[in-house]
Amino acid sequence: MKSGLNTSSSNNAPLFSSKSKKEIRREKRRTTLKNIATSWELYVFLLPAFLYFLIFHYVPLYGLLIAFKDFNPALGVWDSPWVGFMWFEDFFSSYYFWDLIKNTIGISLYSLIVGFPMPIILALAFNEVKDGLFKRGLQTITYAPHFISLVVMVGMIISFLSPQTGLINHILGLFGVEPIDFMQDPGWFKTVFVFSGVWQGMGWGAIIYIAALSGVDPQLHESAKVDGASRLQRIWHINIPALLPTIIILFILDMGSLLSVGFQKILLMQNDLNMESSDVIATFVYRTGILNAQYSYSTAVGLFDAVINATILVIVNQIARKRSETSLW
């Protein structure tokens, strides 16, 4: 009796021929090259930015080797003697380590707590103002400080806060307050730095939030009005949820630069009397590396700063990814 199954060798072959991984990779490569060839104009536009980051941001990374060497300019990077983690150990055990960390994190968190919500509040306020000359005038006034040179800005701050001729002290004097030397008092440095930064960057920072609010469907507000929602309720339940993805992305980026406090502005505002609260990692690296020519030591400190920032960025991004659907990657 014949079996109903055909056991010939021809039926033992697979029904579908499978491609090897090498062939699949080759096809993907061909597809990629074809896409590049058909859209070559876009890649030409991308090329200058790619070369900029490659030449000025990635190629110089080999210089990080001097953080692990006793760098001697006469010997060069490769021939300088290897010292391992000696410079990191010196920095961690130094008496000024915790002062630098405290000042850097203190100024960063102060700036984040005060400065981060202000552009959001300003954008929500502008969104509620009707289009017209008044709104455009307000936007121009708040955007203008962003275009002032940092050197000019610090000069204005020093002039306004002068205990003898400063406008702020003259106003305080009208209320019987004694002149305050803001720029010489370490206790005032962080406040002056943060609030002057908020004033300069608040309007410019609000632009991205205003752009996000422009994508909100007006019919949502109309429906909320019909349902009896107040203006505050519409802001809370419609506008803020629309801003939330943008807020999360910008918050992650700000946390990723937690230890990268504005070096130029602090250096311009810094003096011997306020050094107690103004000396941060960035100014210490400048003073140690450029002024004192301790290249290996300052590179080690800068590398420590960069590694901590990158770690915080990854951690905050992972938390945002788990808590919401918005993250950098």
C-alpha cells in the first residue's frame, strides 16, 4: 500500500529559499547608496555641518589622552609619560573639590528652578494676548536682551548694581535701604547671575514654546468654552499638555548640561571678593589650564565634568522614556 505522503528527495527541499545575512546586508547597502544618489542635494547641504562637527568636535577628542599623561608640549601627546588616574585622584582629594561641586551644582539648580519655568509662563501669557501692536511690542521687548553682547550685558549689570552710582541702589535708597555692594558680596552672586540670565534669555527661550502652542487646534478651545471651562482651565488642560513633549525634551537637555555653567559670564562677573561662591568647574579649568599651564590636570577635570554631564543626560532620558513617551532616543 502506497503512503499518501511523497517521500521523494525533491520534497525535502525548503518551500521558501532564504537569503543569507551577507546578501541581506548587501541589498540594504545598495538601497542606501541608491537613496543617497537620488537625494544627493540634501546630503550636500548636510556636508558642511558634518565636517564642522567632525573636525572641531570629534578629531580633537584624541587630546583627552593628556588627562592620563604628564603632558609635556616638547614631547607631544603620544610620547609624554603615562600616569593613569593620578590627576583625577589629585582633584578628588583636593581641598577645593567640594567647593567647586557645590558652587557649580548650586548655580545650575538655581538657574534651572528659576529660569526653566519662566519661558513657559511667558509663552502661555503671550498666547492669551490678542494679536496686535501691543503683543508685538511686548515680544520685541522681551526678545531684545538676547541680542545684547555678553560683555555689554555684564557691564550693564555692574553699572546698575554699583553701590555709589547704580540705579538699583538709588531705588533702594528711596525706601531707606543702605547701599548694597552686590558684585562684591558672595551671598548675592548666585542671585545676580541667575536673574540677569533669566532677564536676558526668557523672551528668546519662549519662542519654541510659542511655536508649539501654535499647533493647538482652536476647536479644542471652542469646545472647552462651550463646556463652560474657564481660561485657566483651558490653559491647564489644553495648552500645557500640548507643551509637555517640548518641555520634557528641553528639560532633558538642560539636565545634561547641569555642570556646564555659563563660563564666560561667570568669568566676567568674577572677582577676588566673590570667588567664594563664583568659582565653578569651568572657571577652575580655565585658570588651571590656560593661566597656570597645567594642561593634564585641567583636561582631567574637564573630562570628569563631561562624563558626569553625559551620565546625568542618559539617566534623565531613561527616566523620561519610562515615565512618558517622549525622550531624546
